[in-house]
Amino acid sequence: MLSWGTTMFLPPVFREERQDVMHELIVAHPFATIVASSTGCLTADHVPLVLKTGSGNGDLQGHIAVANPLFRETEEPFEVLTIFQGPQTYVTPSWYASKQEHGKVVPTWNYVVVHVRGKLRFTRETAWLLQHLHDLTHQQESHRAEPWAVTDAPSDFIQRQLRGLVGFEITIEDMQGTWKVSQNKALKDWAGVKAGLEKDTSPDAVKIAQLVEERARR
């Protein structure tokens, strides 16, 4: 049995411990990386997940192909590390006011990430899988003008697809969040980062600029 402890370097200034905030990131960025060592070596699978709340830290539900070694070569339940990556962007030293004063500055990276540790269990129950696919599809389609639904496809076709899938649920035991958005910078350098990011048109830079301002107010 692995002893996970802290799954990432986490300076206190960047630590996020509020469950609702970490849940929000998981919902906003559901495409996750699941890291396991249950097959005898480290594996990483990239899958969209659905967060289920209501008790404890919540649960994560997903599915993989039946042929995946994670299912074929493991005994459940087993521990996994699931990583949710939020917005991220490069920060140039040119944005720091202190660059003009003494030049003792270097580049960095601002980012938001949540690590989830928990035990994974598989299921091949048809009803569970079908409900999961409905939930996952609704999660991704509900905002569209003409959302697609599982019921839009022929029932026999969906049933054939289900035979190639195995569902799983991860019971969340621990969550660790990092919101590294220039909280450790002096006010003049913080302001320079915010101004620089606001001039960038990329979606991640825009979002990080918002977080830089929000976190400075905490």
C-alpha cells in the first residue's frame, strides 16, 4: 500500500483548502489525469470525470475501455492520484516594476491545480454506465443551443458501445489545491503582472488575471 502524504510541493501562500472552491475547479475543468501504480508500474490515463457531491469530499465517476490495462491488470479497490489542471500561463519578468530598479527578477508560471487522492472501484453494471453517460453528456452539452443527448442515438447502438466500456468511481479521501497567482509578489510587481496579463488575449491569461486580482484581496 502506498503512503501518499502530500502529493505536491505546496507553499502555504498558494494553498487552497476550501472544498467548494476546489469542487468548482473540478467541474469547470473535468478532463483529468489519473495516475496509478496498480499494474506494477506508473500509469496515467486522461479522462473526463463527473463530480458527485452530497457526502464527505464527494466522488468522481468516469469510464475507460474494457481493454485498458488499468482494468485488466488490477485488483480493486486501489489508490489513485487524480489531477485537475485549471488555467495556467507564463509570467515574464518584464512585467515587474522591480526589473527596472535592480533587475533581480526571473520568469515564473502562474497556475491553478487540484490533486485528488482516493480509492477507485470498477463497475460494469449497464444501468450505472448508462446513467453515467447521461450525466457526462449533460455536463458537456447543457450549455449548447441544440444539446446532444444519449437518447439521440439508436438504443441498440448505445448498448453495443456499453459492452466495450467499464465504469469506475473514485471515493475522494483528500484534496489539495494550489492557486499560484502572484500572491507572493510585492504590490508593485503584483500590479505589473495583472496589467501584463490583462493585455494578453488568451483565455488562460484572462482568467489568471482575474484570479491575480481576486487572491490579492484575501
